[in-house]
Amino acid sequence: MGFVRAPAVAGLFYPAAPQVLAGDVRRMLEAAAPAVAARPPKAIIAPHAGYVYSGPIAASVYARLASVRRDITRVVLIGPSHRVAFRGIAVSSADAFETPLGRIPVDRQATAQLLHIPGCGSLEAAHDQEHSLEVHLPFLQAMLDRFSLVPLVAGDASPDLVAAVLEAVWGGRETLLVISSDLSHYLDYDSARRLDAATCEAIERLDSTAIAVDQACGRVPVGGLLALAKRRGLSVETVDLRNSGDTAGPRDKVVGYGGWIFAEADEDPATDDDQAMLRAGKAALLGLARSAIEARIKGGTAVVPDDLPARFHTPGASFVTLKRGGALRGCVGSPEAWRPLVADVVDNAVKAAFHDPRFTPLGQAELNDLDISVSVLSQPQPLAFADEADLLRQLRPRVDGLIIEDGPHRALFLPAVWEMLPEPGQFLAELKRKGGMRTDHWSPNLRAKRFTAVELKND
């Protein structure tokens, strides 16, 4: 292996002897309250002081990784710079980071990818003596089987830059984001508790703007995570909130520590199995939509097959889209589930063909080259936002469908519309236009909900 970043604070922040270090970490993890996270952790915030002070708080968070130790194979670790002043985010050129417990390979492909983001650069001086990353590594080595590392040090950077970096390496269930931060510094015990409680509330609200300079040394990476967590709809759980006066220090001047876990919402529809079932039933649902249209042309009604999976007879929300020669020919649907999915598909197919006010009723001659798609929607979830910019930051291109309403005006776009309108600003502007609003319309009464969809169509 090439360049290896050697331990800089072994023997200072934590024991340098491998056996002593392993024993200390094990005992702190065992002392942490045992708990299993409701959903797999996607990100955590944990402190980075000497183990005698912050180790128990860090252990309370890391102990929650026990159930996913085999799933996580990459850790993106970002902490604040304490020794080197610079602008942006520093990527390491090391091939591995070393602790007394062994070496951790760096994901060089990911670090090379990040260098293309304006504001990111390679700065080894920022990593050489930095403890905000190093003190996390023994906990990660104890809790995970095998993993690679994406080490990042944040200097003078904006939350938007941090969010862009984290977004670029977001990955799937194999990737864990670790944000390194202590809280208040050198206040008396009671004052620290009050200020740290306010910081905790801001984190629980996913409010990236409410953490001041004196509230967290890692406020830059924390702010970036909170902005991205809000945009992606992550949940947050406070695991621990204490200070050095609770662990090993005096109470006249303390440092605050906290631990939080962030989790992604369940995939929509509810489970991967449900998505697989819907995709497996693609031919049946598309055939049902077509037969409903053909039956109406002939003056009859569609016959629902008896052998459809039970899932298709449970409540479901669908949109049926008709196209001819790539051009839209009709689209009607249900924003929320209120009747069996098969009934919803049949009714929406007929309405898309014969009752979409934008088009004349479909004719017999159009059936042969009619392309039909059925989108099955998740339950719409309300979005909380301060202004239009905040709403746009939360949208997930090519993932979210969006419903907006303001007084009598209401409009919906399916996730498939991102193919034609790939920019969030354009997507929202055209949705306003569809709802009879000006593209620059804004009011405090505007409401928005997002949803996802499984789109079924013939390839």
C-alpha cells in the first residue's frame, strides 16, 4: 500500500497500545444502553474529544450499528479543522488511515470524484494532525466488519457545499455518513446544559441555520447534514446528550457532547417486496388498463381476472398515462389510495381515454399504437418549508412526485415528469402553470406534498 496516514493522537486522546485500546472501546460499547435502531442508520453525529471525556457518548451511538455491521462497507467521515485554516473541504490523498487497531483503506475512487466539486481540494496538512476524524476510527473498527473510508476535513465552508459533497457520496445501505462534532465549550455545567439542549432541538428540527459558532465546533458539517437530511426526508433520533462534567471532568468549565442517528424513510411502496410484486404484476395491470379501454369502446365493462395477487385488491393509488407516437394522449389518476388498486386502474384508464378534458375521446383506430403506463403511488407526505428556495432544496429529482395547492389551485406531477423538466426550479414553475398559477407565484398559503411511484410500462 502507498501513502498511509499514521495516527497523530494515539496516546493522547486514546490509548496507543492495541490491546488496551481494544479493551477500552469494548467496555464503553458494552456499557452503552443496548438498543436496535428502528431503521438502518444512514448518518450519525458523534463527538471527538478524548475518550475519557466523550468516549461514553460516542459509544452510545456506535453501539446502534451492531445490527448493520455486515451491511456497511463504506464510511464517509467528515469533521471540522482544528489546526489548519482553509476554505472549502479537504480530501486526503492517503491510500489508508492507520490506528493501533490496524489500517483502513481509503476509497480513492470516491475521493477522486469529490475533487470535481468546486470547493473541494486535496490538502494533506488538514489531515496530518487532525483529531476530529481519528478518534472515530477505533469505534468504527470495533463495530464494522470490513469497510473503506472517505475522510474529509471541513474548513470555512457553507452548508450547501457540505450537502453537495455528502450527496455525491450518498450511496445506498452500504454507506454510512459520520459527522464529527463536540458541542459547547468551557461554559459552567448548567449553562452548557441549556445551550446544548437548544442545539439538540435544532438538530431534531433539521434546522441547519439555528446552530451558532459557540454551539458546536463541527457546526459546518452538522449544518450540511441537516440541510440534506431535511431535503431527503430523514428522521432523527437523539441518543445521548451529556458533557464532560457528567463523565470525567470538573463542572466549572465543561465541553458538551451529543449523539444522534439519522435514518432514511422506508422505500415506497412500503417494502422492496411490494415493489417487486408490483413489477411482477406489470403485464396484468397493463392488460387490465387496456381491456378496460377496449371494453368501453365496445360498450361494455372490463372483467377483472380472478387470479390476480391479493395485493392488487388492497387500496392503491394509480395514474394511467396514454401516449401515441411519444405524445401524451391522456392521463388521469388518484393522488391517494381509497379503493382497491384494480378498481382504481380500471376507472383511471377509462377516464384517461375518454374523459381527459385536454383531449377528444379515444377512437377505435387509435388502439393499435396506443402506449399505456400505470404508475402506483405511495402515500403523499407533507413538506415543511420556509420559502420557495427551501422547497426546491428538498426536492429529489427523478425520485419525487409533487402535489401543490394554494386556495382553489391544485396540480400534480408524477416523478416521470423529471425526464422532461430535470431542473427543480423548472419542475416547480411548470407545475404552478398546470395548476393555473403564475410561474413566479408564491404565498404563505402554498402547500406541498411529495410521493414516489412505481412506473409500469412496456419496454
